[in-house]
Amino acid sequence: METNLARKKIERRRRGRVAVWLCSLAALGALEGCGRHEEAPVSTNSQRVNGVYIPEGGASAPWVSADWVDLDVHSRLALPASFGLVMSNNAGEDVTVGVTLESFGLETRKASIFLGSLVVPARASFTVPIDLSWLPIRSVGSVSSVHASLQLQKGRAQRQLTTSRLAYEFEPGLSTITLWGSTARRFALSNPRDPRQERMQLAALDATLLTPQGDVWNGSSFVPVAALPPVGGAGYQIRGSVDFWEAWPASVPAPGTPLDGPPGPTKVCASHTWKFYDASVGEDYFWMNGFNAEPARYTAALLENYDTGQAVWAGWLGPSGCTPTMDLPAGTYGLTLASKLRTQTNSGAVTMDVETEQSFDYGGAPPNTPVVGYARTLFDVHPGPAPSTVQVGVYLTTVASNILVVGGRMFDMPDHGLSQGHIRVTTRDPSSNNIDCSSGGGEPPISWASTSHALKESTICIGRKNTLDPSDAWSKFVVGHEFGHTVQGFGMGNLTTDYDNPTSQPLCRCDHVASSNQYHCLQSQEVIGAGASEGFAHLYASRIFNHQEQSDCAFGYYKEFMDSSYTVQQPPVAVNCKTPVKWLENQCLTANRGVEYDWMNFLYDINSAPSSQRTSLSNLWQVYLTACSPPECESENLSWSALKDGAKAHYGEFDARYTRVVSSGDNFGVNH
Ligand SMILES: [Zn+2]
């Protein structure tokens, strides 16, 4: 069943433990997970752009690390067969692990099966055989993909973990399965025109292969896909998706390269898949648990006709994730997305490259080099009336697509505060591998943002706390927070990052933070500029995931929070970002100091006030720039009175926006 290499890995990792399922294919109930994050001392790094460097997140230890036994598998297996899931308990206590398989395939369908729970004893490491007949989508003649999603429970605490993705395809009669790990990407590299050319030629000869075939788990049994309602629209069918991470071949137009298509009635719309561990804290966007789809807004794309071998259209998808309408004669097409975004603003453009470090050598970039990724899905347009919309799921590596959907929402958000600039985001796949955000530095590999106001260049590294931790890319509030530092850096420069905190009041310190570093936290007393800077990043994450015009606001904080009764709440902590708490004033009042919590809520208040009183982000930059020493605010520690004077000078003494800044400053207790 497994390859020799896989077997060797199993033997190496097995320590005489036997995995015992506590239950099988039973409902586990909703085990909510979490993420958590942190910050480190400031240091400089020659690889970062010349600007202010702000260290941030870092996930807590996940207790158990898990991934497929061979990430590089390429095997054709006769069924029944199984494939190993390797689990290692890094904690000093037993951990209960619930295992769910989640598949995508058969025309953008998704399905999941809960396999059961098992106890991974403290410090134990073993391999759990996963019966491949339980893959929730059994696609015949087209590629599907599968992750294992793990719910970890240690005592009363819960976490989540998601493995790397495997691609697979069944043969008729479900007698045989072909399984790919990252090897599928190597196929793509060696034959960039079509990673599955052989199959495409077969498909052209055998019309039955053009109809989706296979079974989908509906929650209680496998049902034939033919019995299910069609998805995606009429007149076409979608095949599998393969992603790859390498330099784009010079012979083919790169996604994003402007190339108009022939006028016609059909648009092609793509989606990214996403999943966040800090879901459902009361936010309005991306609040669902599990894997979900989102329009691939603003994403670089290329549409090719595989019958003619010609590029049909290339450019950037619109705010709905669609191409313009065009003429698509019957035939086979490939839609390729790159992990890049671009939006046009009134004064320029903002671009974002999401780069992922791969642990494999693809014959081009050496291992661990951050590279932009590509993913391609094939579909057929059938003869007959032209479809108006072709809906395509394109499956980039999840850590990248998570960042892309947050970036797409940021670009789509009213008052996003961006005018021009380039953002480079790096992280790493697969989920069980470390990313070294510390290269050239020396601090832990935690997330950070480094932005130059003058150059309009920003680098974000989405990291983690320790080698085995999940990437912070699974936490949307960390990703949104880092975007906040970048946007503020572009707009006005980043304020000071002095987190010095001499107070002895435990409610204004971070000693209760156990899952992450204690350099600063939502409630810590900081110099006022640092509180204002971190508060802005929290505000920006809150803006991304909440409706600005609604009366409520929910922020999912990614470290422990100790409330005023000294009870420690576990992350993600649902924080109200709309109501005054006056943490500094009530817990540890000191002049010229600030608390992130107060500044987040103050900034949200002036930025979501009724329009006549509202400080838009572009006006916020002007208020600050009026108050700061020219030419920008980089590394400054601006007092409240200086900020207030800046608002007065920018707006005028009798402007409702200025009076709102003053009254909100009083109401939220940032006026010290
Ligand atoms: Zn921060």
C-alpha cells in the first residue's frame, strides 16, 4: 500500500504505539479551535525593506504535529488501500485527536467525513492508516484533493490543525486509486502546458469521461454525483486542479499580463478556498468554520484554449472574481491563477505577491526559496448555447489562498486606506513545516511587517512561534493585523515600536500570556505611540472582518486575555471593538501611555462614525502627518495632545470630524 519510502518513514516514526480509535464515523460535535500569536523584541534585518520593522504573531504550540507519511507520493494503488497519517505528540500530556477528511472535487463540490477520535499519548509518535475508500469524494476520471483536519483536545483546551493536501483520482469501478502529493506539481513543471495531458487525450476520445463521475459523501452515505444537482452552471464541466510553484515559463503569457479576449457572452469566475482557525467570534466576514470558497477577487489569471494551444485572455480578475465576458467556443480550457493580487486606486495601483516557501526542489528554485504559486483547473465548454458564467474552483495551497482572500477583501473594502504600493507576503507550506521569519535576525520565527513609507514597499512574513506550530496564515486576524501595519506604513509611516512596560499592575501586563511571547498584548500598558500603532493594526483587522456601517464590531484576539476579574480567556478571544473599556484609565492610568485595546476601539469609533463626523483613513493619515515631524511619522511617539492639535489643524476647530476626535478620545480614554 505505501511506497517503500513511506514504509521506511513509518517504521522510523513508529514506537510500538497502536492507534485506537475512540469512536468511528460518529459525530464529534463542534470542537472549536483557536490560534494564538505574538510579538518579539525589535531587531533589524538586512533582508527587510528599509523602513519600520514591526514584529507580531507566532502561534502557540499545537501539542500534536501531523501530516501525511509521504508528501511526495505518486502511487497507483489497488483498493482496498490505506495511506499513513503520522502524528507526534509534542506535549507532556495525552491529547485527543478528532480526524476529519475534507475533499474538494467533481465540479467544485466539497465533502467531509469525520473518521473518529483517538488518543495520542504524551510524547508518542505513530502512524494512523487512513482507509482510502473513505475519501469523501470519489472522483472517477477527474482529480480531487483531500486534507485531514484535526481537532486537538488537551484537558479543556482545544486547537485545530490541517495537514497538507493530496491529489487523487479513482478509476472506474473504484478498483484503483492514483495518489499524488507534491509530485503533481512536478508534473506541472515538467509539462507546463498541461499537467495531465495524457488524460486529456483520452478524454477527447471518450465522451463519457466528460461527464462527472464518482460518488460524494452526503453526510450519511455515498451518492452518485449524477444524482446530485449540477453545480457551476450549464454547458461546461470542470475537471481537477493542480497547483505548482515555480518560475512561469517564458513561452506562455503570465497570469496578469494584459490580453483581451474575443467579445462574447461568457465570463469565467474563479474561487479560492479558505479556512481559518479563529472563526466565529461574532465577525461578519469569513466567520464560518471548515473549508469555504470565496471569489478570487483581483487575482492574476490566464485563460487558455487547450484545443488551439492559444492564450485566450490574461489579466486581473475583477471584484467578483470574474474575467470580462468573451466568446468561448466549445472546447477544453485551462484557467490558471497566480498567487498575486492587484487593485487600481484613484492615485495608482496596489499589488500583492503571496509567496510560499516549498520544502521541495522543483528543478528551478532551490528548496525553501519563497516563490509565487500557480494553480490550474481544466474545464470543457460543450457545443450548444453559450454559457453566461463558468464557475471554476482553483485550489492553491491553503496558506496562500487564506492570505489571498484576506487581501481580496481588503482591496474590496470601502475606505481601505491604500493608494499605491507593493506588498510582498511570504509564508510556508506544507502546514507542518516551519517558516523561518527570523532569517538574518535572530528572534523567534514570528510574524512581522516591515514597511517603507517613502518607497511604498512592504514585506510581511507570516510565521509561527515554533518549528512545529501551524502557520499564522490560519489566523485571519493575524493576517489582517499585519496588513494594518503595512497600510498605516504606506499612509503615514509606522509609529514607534517601543513596548517597554514598567507597570506592576497585572491587568496591564502580559504575564498571563502562556501560549505566546509576552512582549506586548491587547491590555499591556505601552508608550502611547506603540499603543496607537498596535491599536491601529487591530482596528484594521476589525475593519476587514466587520461591516463598517453596522453597530457592532467583533475582533478575534489571538493571545490570552485576562479580564478585570483576573480570569484568563483563551484565544481566539471575542473582543468587542466598538464599546469603550478605558483599560488604561481604569486599570493603570499613567500619562503618555497607551493600551492597544483602547486605541483599537477609539480608532474604530472615529472611523465608523456618522459620515459628517467620520475620520476616513486617508484623513487619518493627514491628521497624523500634520502632527508628525516631516516628512512622515516613522518611529515617532506622538502624544495625545499633538494628535489632537493635528486634527484641529487639518479639519478646523469647528469641523464635526475634529469634535468627534476630541469627544471619542475622552470617551475611550486615549486622552492621556
Ligand atoms: Zn502588531
